[in-house]
Amino acid sequence: MTSASATISPTESIVKHKRKKPGPSAWLVFTISIVVVLAWLFPLWMAIVNAFKTPEDFLQSGPLSLPKSMDLSSISKFWTDVDYTRKLLNSITVSFFVALIGVTLSFLSAYAIGIGKVRGRFAILAIFMVAFTIPQEAMIYPMYSMAKQFNLYDNLWSVIIIFSVIQSAFGTYMLSAVLADFPAEIVEAAHIDGAGSFRTMWNVVLPIVRPTMTVLATFFFIWTWNEFLIPLVLLPSNDNQTVALAMAVTTGQYTSDPTTRAAAALVGLLPSLGFFLIFQRTLMRGVTLGAIK
Amino acid sequence: MAKNRNAPASRKLQTRESSRATYYWYLVPGLFAFAAVIGASYVRNVYLSLTKWNGLGKPKFIGFTNYQELIHDPTFWESFIHAFEFIGAMALIPTALGLLFGAVIFDYISPKFGNASSSFMRVGLFVPQIIPITVSGILWVWLLEPNSGVINNFLESVGLPNLTQNWLGDSRLALLSVSIMLIWIQIGYTVVIFVSGMARIDPALHEAAQLDGATWLQRFRIITVNQLRPEISVVLLTTTVAALKVFAPVYVMTQGGPGDATVVPSFFSYFHFFTTQKVGYGAAIATVLSVILSVLAIVLLRMQNREEA
């Protein structure tokens, strides 16, 4: 993994001494590349453009033209019809608690494995690793029966608990690797000073690895935000749907006209786009972290 | 990971043996939660695959009957054929295009046009990665609409009305249409990983080859692709696993249709769990899928470790 986790920045150092005036062939490559990237962004552009059209405008001039006026009615109609505020709050609640509980579980296990070097740690990590590949379909029915049995069916907590555990399998794996490289002298020094394992964890190890844990929490938040199958099965009622789920399940009912569907897509991707803009660096550097998933 | 295996901890272990026992307590919450949620569910699913059950009352043990039935179920085979086709759309094509785009960005755009352009390109290609897959799904269903959809409108406006299609409604095209969206989503992932990998290749390799008169394509083939082997194997592994697991795009875009044209294993098992209520049968499909995935992951990781050693 370490080989793949090189950051993006080293490009910058090469740039300076190599930069020459681009010739015609370079300009051709540049133009083609820009066209490809714009083609990649085109679907999103279409969602934006059409979300602001009136249905009449769309009927007259089709999807490709710019809106004649900025009309917010499709967006606000979709928002109120599906009670989007509610879906946002559900998604935030689920993702927030999964990030919190998932990172806590990961850290505790990783502390025993990476710092405590307990026996059997390789077997534990191997089991967790194989667990990443298990498709959720191979667990979903028993989860569904279990949620019903514990009266957590159609309750956000069922989803929170399940995803905390699923994400923590990955988090333990990742944090164990980080903590295994933690300088042993620091831990030894704390022990000699009379700190027990809990105080060493709380006062010594935790403050040092906090940045890594924040990154992990960010990832847990976003991965959970995008999850679909488990919420689909465990959260049937409208009031408990997450954003990703509402997009798939309710849009069909409320979006007979094309402008409202564009509005639905726009409203659905906005929160993710927001996170991305805020955490862009973390996210793009951390792609390789997700690569193990 | 392998590096830490021979860490000099063994000497210290004896002196710390007594305090070491307390560390086991920190494993309790994580292992208990794992066993209760993932372990129990998985084992129970394997058990259910050996039963006949409609979700009510008690499951009836029937041995391997579900698996025998699966072998003779053409939809089961079809679902796996589709999953393997998705490996093309999610793993092979994005890896190939990611290498190409990545090399263009790294070798041409970044040195000759500066970092602003190269960042713009990487970010632009990456954006589909961060959108929830269900949102991408409804967006593409809308783009692919036969009458008012953007793609058919675009084809008409550039004078190619013959190419307009009922993209998701035609059973010969539905799988291809879903694949196009998957390629759109995946490229950003491969480009970002490969570009960051290219940054660690020693520029002297390229410079020496250039002095020897190697063309860009030759350098790309011989140096870049070879040096990126660790990244390529990680990317192929993760995207192949993801391709075999595909569920949400099929659920949102086609529901497996038209007919069985886009049925994949995960959708097929979901369908039996919650639509036909043949829970045991659904569990058998999911079990087969999970075994294939685990075997695949182990084999690929082994291959990768051998290559690195």
C-alpha cells in the first residue's frame, strides 16, 4: 500500500525545471484532453441547466439550451414533495454516528493490535480483510431478521450499528498498520513513567494519531452517505430514508416531468459536491486508502 | 504490513508479558460487534442457503437442493455473465483509459501547461466518484430517456438522428448503457491513483529513454506501465471486486430488465429475498457470490505479494 499512497504534490517539483513552450502537438493533446474533461462534466452541467428551467421552457427548446430565466420552482417542488430536509437530517445523523462509533471501535481494536501486539493479531486482520470482500447481499437477510427481532427495523439505529461495524473492519485494518509504525520508545517511556495501557492510549497515542483518525472519520462519513442496499432493506418508511435511498425510491413518484428530475439529480448531488469542495485534498489523497476497501 | 512482522518487538515482549494481557480488553468491543453483526449474519446466510424458507415460520433444512437448482437456472448463469461484462466496464476499460489519461496529464499537461490545468483535469474526471451512485443512476436514466433525454437530443442536434436509441429499454443496449455510466464513474478513481503513482517513478528513467530516441508511446508502454504494476494490481483487484458486487446502478436504472438483460448476482439474490420470498434460494446465490469474491481477493493478493517479494 505504501507505494500507492504517494501524494499528488511531487508533480509540482518536476514542473519547474521541465516547463517549455508547448508546441502544436502539445496544444492538440491539450485541446483533446479539455474536451474529454468537459464531456465528463457535461451530465452534471445538464442537471444544473435543466433544474432551473420551467417545464414550458423545456418543452419548447429541449434539454440542451440554456434556461430562459432562472426558475426555482422545480427545485422547491421536489424539495417539499420528498421532504428533502428530513432526508438530509437522516443522512447526517446516520453518517455522523457511524463516523464516531466506527472510528472509536477501529481505534480500540487497532490499539490492541498495533501497540499491544496481542497474539493472534494477524489472524484477526486477515478475517477483517476477507470481510471487506463479502457482498452485503450475503448478510442482508439475517440483518433484516435481526433488526426486526430487536425492534430496530425501520429505525436509523439499525443502520448506524451495522455500518459502524462494517466500516470499523476496514478502519481497524488501516489504523493497525499506522499504529504498528508508532515509535515503541514513546510507549515504553509512558509505561516506565507508570502510565497504564488506558492512560497511554488516552494521553500519548490518541493525540498523536488524531489527524489520521479525522481522515478516517471523513471517509466513513462519506462512504456511509453513499450506501444504498442496507438502508433500502432496513429503512422502508419515507420518514427514515436517507438521501441516497430517497433518490432511488421516491424520485419516480414525484418526478413526472423532466425538469423536476433534473432538479432531483441536482439536489441529490449538491451535498456531496459540497463535501468534496471542503475536503478535496483529503479525499483525493485518500483515494488510495479506499483502494484497500 | 509484512514489514512489521519481524519487528524487534520479540525481545521486549517478555518484559512486557504481564502488561500485555490487558491489551486484549481493547479487542472486546470490536470483535464482539464484528462477530454479532458480520460474522453471525454471514453464517446465518450460509445456513439459510441450505433451507427452504419464505421468511415466515421456521426454515426447513433441505441440504444442497438450492445449489442444485441454481446450476440449472439459466438466469443464474446469465447474471454471472453480466457481472463479468461489468468487469470490463468497471475494471478493464477504466484501468486502460486511466493509464492513458493519467500519462497524458502527467507527461504533457502538467509539465507544459502547469498545475492549474492538470488539477482541473484530475478533479473534473474525479467528480463522478463522489456522487452517490443512486444520484448518478437517476441522472443517467434522465440523460438516456428515449424522447426528452439529453443524449438522443444531442445526437439529433448534431445531425445523427439514426443513432438515437431506446438506451435502457432495448434489451440489446441496456447493459451497454449501464456500462457507459459505470465507466464515467470509474475513470476518476483510476486516473487519480495512477497519476500519484507516476509521481514516484524516477524521472531519470524517462530522460534516459528519451535520449535513446524512444517515442512517448514506447516510454508509456515500457516504463510507465511497468513501473506502475503495484498500482495496477491494486486497482484491478478493487474494481473487479466492485464490479462483481454491482447492485445500486442496476436497481436504479433497469431493475434487471428489460427481461433479464441486466440481471446481476446481487440483484438476483435481492429479488429472491424480497420479491419472490424464496429466501433460501436468494441466500444460496449470495453465498456463491461471496465465495467467488473471497477466492478472487485471496488469489490476487497472493499474486501481488509474490510480485513484490
